[in-house]
Amino acid sequence: MNKNQFGKKGWTPDRIGDLNGKTYVITGTTSGIGFEAVKILLSKGAKVVMLNRNPKKSADAIHILKQELGNHIDVLAIKMDLAEQAFVKKVAEEVLKTVPRIDALICNAAIAQVPKQTLTVDGWESQMGTNYYGNWTLQAFLFPLVEKSKGRIVTVGSMGYDMGIKTIKFDDLNWDKDYTPNNAYSQSKLAQIMTVYELQDRLKEAGKTDVKAYACHPGSSRTNLINTSGSFMMKFIFNMMKLSPLTQSAKKGAYPQLMCATEPNLDQSGFYGPTGRNNWTGPVGAHKLEQHAKDKAVTTRLWELSEKETSVKWNI
Ligand SMILES: NC(=O)c1ccc[n+]([C@@H]2O[C@H](COP(=O)([O-])OP(=O)(O)OC[C@H]3O[C@@H](n4cnc5c(N)ncnc54)[C@H](OP(=O)(O)O)[C@@H]3O)[C@@H](O)[C@H]2O)c1
């Protein structure tokens, strides 16, 4: 194994300095690693804008954060459903008008292991529509402000990128033929990761160095992910796994995205997550990314398809 650049313990939030004056926009913070990431960012003095689909859960999260960190914290929640393109665009416009800067946009929200093929209102398979196209459009809309702020876009992927088919299923992206929960989830996560590296290429080609884009994943973390959208069987399996050392806390799961959002001079070409067995747990750092995630012909075709499907073009 390569030596971890952050030492034996890997990257930890101790490395984050004072974040006063910095603003982070993050999706999906009502539970899991998103919630933990917000807590750590706020504890370092940052302003955090949370984009969540459930206002009651957002209010509960803010209540807990204030109880734990104090009433002075600078946090607000805006209602946004990533599964609806019109909603994402409306909220992105609102963020552009009301939030003065974005030091990092952290694309964390997702659904996983949806038991049966379901389509979003826009007509895409639900995991592709939510995890991929939802984040795609949000990023494209907020890109100008991230650029103005010399900020970062952080994509929370998954080791699932390597657990389904190892390319994009362009001929049947809605899985009309042979839907399986794992293949469809994995595909959405592979697509998310591919787009990070394609974005880097496009920024480089345009001579833009102010924005940085990072891909990471939380390993196997004890969160609500499977309980929210998985089948009874998947919930059973994951809840059993949660009792084993094969999983880690949601707090530790938050480290890779926090690292990508805050660590100075982090190499964009890397893929970041736990570096222990199977990359499920262990010290956080860079680790191997299988080549299919950077297959240039596929990443380019996916980008072009995404522009067509969403009718959204990035202003790069
Ligand atoms: N936990 C793991 O082991 C693991 C492994 C690999 C990758 N990941 C990735 O880690 C990220 C965070 O997941 P997590 O494990 O922390 O799960 P989680 O506890 O279920 O958190 C997911 C968050 O996303 C939100 N969300 C879901 N659909 C949304 C939508 N349509 N619009 C807006 N927000 C939405 C959820 O909101 P609600 O509360 O309203 O449902 C929740 O706040 C995801 O990208 C996931 O793919 C997790």
C-alpha cells in the first residue's frame, strides 16, 4: 500500500484551521455523514447552507446542532429535492442571489439500493435522476459562484462505482431491461465520479485553475442510507453489518468530504476515502481508482449526454 500523505492515522479534522469567513453549501444533511460534516464545519467557524428535501428534518438538525455547538452557529437550510430538476434549478438560483460565496459545494445527498425500477418526475431511473442528474444540474448552476470564490466542488461517490457494471449503460440508462438495485445505484455513483474527472479536464482545457473538483467516498459508514430507500432484505443485511467492524461511524465517514472541501493543495487527480481493507474503513487518504472511472471516451460521452438530457450547459 502507498504511504498515506497524512501519516499513519490518515487525514483527520484536526487539520482544518479556522473557517471563519468561509461558506460551505452541502446537500443531504438531515442524517448520516452530511450531518456530521456540517457539525465539524460549523465547529470550525464556517457558515453552512444545507440543501435538504425535508424541512422538518432540517429544523430538527439545526436544533441539535445549536444544542451541541451553541446558538451562535451560522447555519441555514433551504428546501430542495434533488430528484426534481425544476426544484434544483429554482434553489440554485436562490443560492446565487442570497449566498455571497461558496468555498465548497459538497454534493453529498443520495438515495441507494431502490428495490424496484422507479422513475423521477423528469423520467430518469430514480438513483440516476437524484444522485447523478440532480447533482449535475446543481453543480452547473452554482459553478459561476464557486469559481468567483476560488472554491471547490466535492462529489461524494461510493466504492459502488466498482461494484456494478464497469461502464455507463448508454443503451439502457433507465434499466428498462435488467434492473437490479445494486447495478442502478452503482451506475449513478460511477457517473458522479466520472464527471469529476471530466470536469477537471474541461477546466484545464479552458485554462481555469480557480475551481477545484474532487471525488471521494465514505467507505462503509453507519448511516440511514439503506434504511431510507433499500428493500427489507438490504436493510436487514446492512443493519447486521453495522454491528461488525466492517463499518465505521458516520463521523469518520464524513472525513473524506471534509478533507476534499478544506485541505490545501490536495491533488485533484486522486480518489479519497478510507484506506483500510476494501476501502470500507481505516485511515483516510488517497487510494487506487480503477481505470474504468477515468475512461475518457465514456466520461466525454456521459458529459455530452448529460447536457442533452438536462438541457443544462456549464459556463466553463
Ligand atoms: N453510508 C455508507 O456506507 C455509504 C457508502 C458509500 C457511499 N455513501 C454516500 O454517502 C452519501 C451520504 O449518504 P449517507 O450514508 O450519509 O446516507 P443518509 O444518512 O441516508 O443521508 C443521505 C442524505 O441525502 C438526503 N437525500 C436523499 N434524497 C434526497 C433528495 N432527493 N433531495 C435532497 N436530499 C436527499 C437525505 O435526506 P432525507 O433525510 O430526507 O432522506 C439525507 O439527508 C451519499 O452520497 C451516499 O451515496 C454512503
